[in-house]
Amino acid sequence: MAANDGKPKLSFLPSGSTLHKLSALLTLLLLILAFSFSSPAFLTVNNGLTVLLQTSVIGLLAIGMTMVIITGGIDLSVGSVLALAGVVAGLVIKAGVPIIPAMALGIMAGAACGFVNGLVITKMRITPFVATLGMMMIARGIALQLTGAAPISRLGEAFGKLGNGSFFRVIEMQDNGFPKVIFAGIPYPAVLLIIMAIFGAFLLQKRQIGRHIFSVGSNEEAARLSGVNVDRTKIWAYTASGALAGLAGMVLMSRLVTVQPNEGVMYELDAIAASVIGGASLMGGVGSISGSMIGSFIIGVLRNGLNMAGTSAFIQQIIIGIVVIGAVYIDQFRNKK
């Protein structure tokens, strides 16, 4: 991040603090070790696949959130955009549109919400917090209005394949005629998360748009003087965040095999937490997709391990909140140094 010495400096850092990522990775390993002692079922293959599946949605949101945070912004609307994208897909499926085009339309609806966020922030000069807070309420309101706050069901078996399918699933037929699952397989959402994480990291580290995102977050004025189109870069980041929220909505609704307009509440906070825990700075200019993936799995492992230990959902929120505060404190300490 550029130093605050009054001189415009341009930073093209491709990632966040390596030390921060290593500490986050160490934290993840220590959590896995601790939960493995508390429950013998924690380190099983099936539970590991469950963690992958549960983390996929928050991981997809965190990829887009990281890009936005690196620009120095924030996106509070992703949870509501996730729900709206699911509603759009569900409604067009009910209207007779095939599954894949319907899901594509849902993702496009998410991208459109992100595009509007970017326009409001850059053209109307409204702060990202207020602009995305408004979109959070607008998207949720539209989703509830379109459905009458009722779920959309009977979308067909094919609708659930994305969220519930898996690669390399092994099933053995028993003598009694009932199937026995030998290996549950690698969930489709986990593979999708890996693909999107690699693609997002490639964009940030190897492409011009990535360098522009880092430069805008490091020093917006210096970036503008260097010829970077700041407004276009910000609009691109928010559009990407919206599209990934739409994709996360397809995964989540497919897992449920029904569209729930009330889904996605507070998911934006999980995405922000994952990004910050992974080393993204709320001051902008610092962050990485790999760090955010580590942050996502820290939250996923925490939730899974605490669930297996019988910890209530309320206590889980308290613990994750403490972790987020600690991560932000470390970020502030790092910025001061």
C-alpha cells in the first residue's frame, strides 16, 4: 500500500502480505488439528468433502469481495444479490426456459446489480458503503416482491445437479439390493470454486485489469495520473462481485433444490470476514485470492468443527466476530508499521 507521505505513489503489488497469509494458513492448520482431537469424525474423508461443499458459496463471494476491497471499496449487497439471482433463475425455469440458460440469466442479473453499484459509486460519487447498502435492500425487496416471499419449488431434478452432484462418486450395490456409498465424490461446487479462484488469481496477478485494481486501491489519484481509468476499473470490480454473487446463488439454490428469496442473509459479512482474515486490507491496495480462500476455509472449518462439538449458532457468530476483529486489528497494526 502506498505510504501516506503526501507524494503520489503507485503500487502494483500482486498479492497481500505473505506473512499474513502464512499466519492465516497456520491458523487454519491449528484449527484442523484442534477439531480433530475434539471429534474423531472431523478428519474423515466425508467430513472433509462436507467442508468443501459448505465453503464453496462463501468462497465464491469472497473472490468478488476481495477484488472490491482491493480497490478500497466494500460490497454489502452480495447476500441479497445472491437471492435475487436465484429468484430470476427460478422464475424463468418456471416459464419454460432450460436449466443452463436460466442459470446464466441469474448470473447476468447478479452482474447487472454489481454494474449498477459501480455506476452509483463512480458517477454519483456515493460512498461504497451507502451505495451497496441501498442495493442490498433493493435486491432483497425485488426478490421478495417477485415471489411474494414464498419459495419456488418443483424446478426439476436437473436443477439440483450443480449443487449436489460430484465427480468420481463410487457406489456399490449390496446383497440386499440397496446402494452403499463407498466414496461420496468431489462436489461440483468445490471444483467450481477452485476454477474460479484460479481464474480470479490469474486476472489479479497477470492481467492489466488486476494491476489497475491494485493501483486504484493503493493510490487512486496516482493511478488516475498514470492513465488508469479509475471509474471503469471500479465498475469492473463491482460487476465481477455481482456476477460471482449470482454464481454463488445458483450453487446455493441448486443445493437446496428450491429457490428461497430469504437466503443469503448476512452472507456479505462472511465474505468480508474471509477476505480480511486472508490478508485483504480495508484501506485498499492489498489482498489476494489465495489469502481469501484460506480465510473462507477458516470460517468453514470453524463452523463445521463447532457444529460437530454441539456449539450453538449464536456462539459461532460470536467466535467468528472475534476472529474478524482480530484480523482487522492485525491489518491496522501492519498498516501503521
